Amino acid sequence: MKKIYHLGSCSTCIRILKELEPLDGVTLQEIKSEPITPEQLDEMAQLSGSYESLFSRRAMLFRQRGLHEQELTEDDYKNLILEHYTFLKRPVTLVDGQIFVGNSKKVVEAANEALHS
């Protein structure tokens, strides 16, 4: 299975999707219009090793809510991601049991290689 969770209004996600083309056989899920389900998040966490690894500390709400001053648990990370799409580090690319989280150059290159191998 090949799937990419992304945000359509995010310029970084748009740029990365263009880098990853062609996207033949890849399912795209725009997380604002089609929120991720608890089951999808559980699958991502199982592949990545934790909910924290999927959590974006760059989200504006992270500081606005004072979360940067709290000790968060795995359950906190999970619930926050499910509560608001901006807490998911994006894009998240799933390719046949592999997961690629975020937008660093290294991660995007690895995702591109996995998608097109």
C-alpha cells in the first residue's frame, strides 16, 4: 500500500508532492478535509515507533496552548493529533510497511526512493 497524508494548504506539502511525482498508485489523503482516524494513527505510530515521532512541535497551537511548558505522554500526543490536524508532522508517507515522517531533505529522498523502486 502506498499512501500520503498531507495538508492541501501547506506550501511545503505541495512542493514535496511535486518532488514525489509521478504518484501512480498512491492514495492521497488531505487531512483537513478527511481527518485521520484513530486506526490510521495507530498504524502510523506502530510503524514509526511512537506517537511523539508523528507530533509537530512547529504547530502554532503548540505554543498557543502552552504545551511547550508541559510534559506530554504518548496518550497526550495521540489525542492532540486526533483533535487537530496541525499537530501531525507532515507529510506522512506509507510505502509497503515503511513510514516516512516530515519534510527534511533526507526523509523526502528516502520516501521518493521507496515510492519509485
